[in-house]
Amino acid sequence: MCYAMPGVIESIRDGHVSIGYFGQRREAITDGLDGLSVGDYVYSQNGFIIRKVPADEAHKILETWRDLFSHLKEEDSRQSEKPHLANDGSKLSRILLKAANCGALSDDELLSLMSTTADHEIELICQTANNLRHRLLDNSCCVHGILEFSNVCKQGCMYCGIRAANTNINRLRLSIDEILSAAIAATERYGFKTLVLQSGEDGHYSDDDLVEIVRRVREKCGVLLFVSVGERSPECYERMYKAGARGALLRFETSNRRIYETLHPDSNHEERIDLLRKLSRMGYLIATGSLIGLPGQSAKDIIEDIRLAKSLNAEMYTFSPLIPAPDTPLANAQRPNLNDMLKLTSVIRFIVPNSRILVTTATELLRGDARELSLRAGGNSLMLNVTPKAMRLAYELYPGKTSAISLSDQIQSTTDLLKSIGRAPTDLGRPYVA
Ligand code: 5AD
């Protein structure tokens, strides 16, 4: 299995393309790629055509997908059935029936879902969200690669293992050539079609350097590129966009300004959110969200976080449990439990039914089966770490984040899991609307 399936161009009008995948039609934009014609095979990610695929190569890949494609769909249909909601007039049944019909839930209803504690009720919430995901978005689950290139950071975020004040970690940064060869390995050897380039806020890289990194990776690898480099100037982001970056991953961390200010002494909440709005206006796909389990954070704050991500036009919802990191002021914080993260995933699905919800690495750490359960609670997106080993080990935002498991083993276990639950590691973009 690979992370994208080539599609065939069925029509093109004003840079808008309809692409066919075994009879399914999705839409994408040409994004400046010239010379495309009806009948050409292409890869598309998040609604952007990223490159053309030679016909013989496309035929070969499609052959491997032909039976698998329908088999996975059937498996997903079987495993994502609507739960049986008792017609007993109970509050939970009423809320879930409304959610299943994409009804807008009130804060009171959402809070009631978040405060559910009985296992069988949590299961009903997750099943309802999973069924909604299946009906609206089918079985595709995007698998992006994340490439960390520097753990040097000037920020002082109170929870983060790579905060500037932490002198107990090994600081490393990759050169532009090293970043490029890691990106080439991720795309050519391992088949990733979307990469996230992430670093701490490292002033060593000038705006010119970042633009150069984006330009070279885009040019050499033909992938959809997200940048995750923290608070750089709007001009820098504008230039990275022009160089080929199409997504920005930047969490606002919390919608609660008071909590934000306590935890981020060197950063301004309003400016961070304002930057996200600017990035959205520039055309970036926005991946954003918050940390769960921050001191003083309430369930109402978390609902506000989801609403804020929605108002920022998030293309990807990335919400992570706080994992206490040693040598940080929050080293003794309490980590949230998996049930809280599962309910949160479902609640995001209910508030924004057609969203792309990332199962974050930190969530996966909460329990061995957290990834599978999150995918069964409404989640539909994963990220694998494609960072070269030395950097991967040094990039410890929180303990346990770095995995000793090789990338090929990670890929194998991910594809095995996706197969077993009927998900296709493809990104088929948006359904085509004629
Ligand atoms: N636990 C979970 N997530 C963390 N991050 C930083 N430190 C931690 C932690 N201790 C997340 C922040 C940041 C992203 C790069 O890593 O949300 O945006």
C-alpha cells in the first residue's frame, strides 16, 4: 500500500480539475502545474494536484489497488455501522441522534458528552462519530510524513521539552542539504506525498534559508508541503507560499488567553491567532488546535478551542494531550486519560462533521491501542516521523515521543492497522461537485 493513488483527469476548467478514482470523482486545483490534459494521471493531495504520473506507472499502481480499494471500503462499511441508540428519550440518545444528523449541538449538549464517564456510553459516542466520518468522508485516511529539522528554540513554552531554558537536551539542526536528502528519502524511498517540515523557533535559519528549503524540497520531491516553524513574519510566510509551501501547522495551544499568557511568557496570544488568520487568507491550508490537560483548562475552554479552530478554517484539527516533560515547569502536570481524548475526537467530528482529524503522536502514547481507538472515534489522519535518527532522538518535545522503531516498521504496522479497519491510506481530496 502507498499513501496516494493516482487518479485520471476527467475534466479541466479554469484550473479546476475533476479526477476519477475507480468511478469516484474528486476535485482539485492545478496549482500552476502546466500542460495537464484530460486522460492524464496525477497525484492530488488536499485538493492540490502535486504532480503528473506517467501512464504506465499509474496503471501498475492502480492494478495493485483495484481489488484492495473495494475490499477496504466494504470492511470500513462493516466496521462503522451506526450504533443502536435506544429510543428511550435519554439525554445521550437524543444528543447522539442529533449529532448523527449533523445537527448543531449546544454547549450544554457538548459538555454533557465530554463529561460522560460510563464505558458503554463513551463507546456509543465514538461509534456515532465513526459512523458519521464513514458516511461523509468514506474510508480514506491521510498519512503524512513529518520531518523535524531543528530542536533549537528561542521560546519558553512552560510544557515543552525543547524550550530555550532546558539545558539538559542535546541541540541539533540539519543543514539545508541534510533536510533535502531526508525529504528525498521520505518521498522516493517511502512514498510519502505530503510532508510537514517542522522545527523549533530557530533564528539560525533566515527567511531566505526557509524559502530555499521550501523551494528545493518542492522542486525535488513534488510533494504537498506544510511548514511548521512557529511565529515567523507574515512576509516570511508569504515568501514560503510563493516558493511552494501550501500548508501551515501552527497550534494556538489554547483559546483561553489567560492560560496562554501564563504558559507562554514570550508570546502574544492575539498575535498568534492573528497570524493564523493571515495565513488562511494567504491561501495556506491550516492545521491547528490545542493542548489538552493544561492547568486551569475547563471542558468549556476545550469546546471553545474546537470552535476557534473552526473559525480559523482549519483543514486539519490537531489536538494533543499534554505529556509532562522533565526539566520543564509543568513536569508534574497530570496527563489526560485516553477516554478524554476519544470523547474529544468525537466531539470535534460532531462540531465539524467533514473535518480531517489527526490522531496525534502524543495521543498514541496514552495506550497501546490508542491509535486504533482514535481512528474508531472519528479520527481520519495520521503522521509518521520521517526524521533522520539522530535528530529524531534529540527532538523530545515530551518523553516517549521519539520512537526507536524504524520507519519501515512504523509504515508496516500503520498499513496493517489501516487494512484491518478498512481504511485506505489515500488522500482523495474533496468530493467533486459538478
Ligand atoms: N506534550 C504534548 N505536546 C507538546 N508540545 C510541546 N510540548 C508538549 C508536551 N509536553 C506540542 C505543542 C507544539 C507542538 C510542536 O508540540 O502543541 O505546538
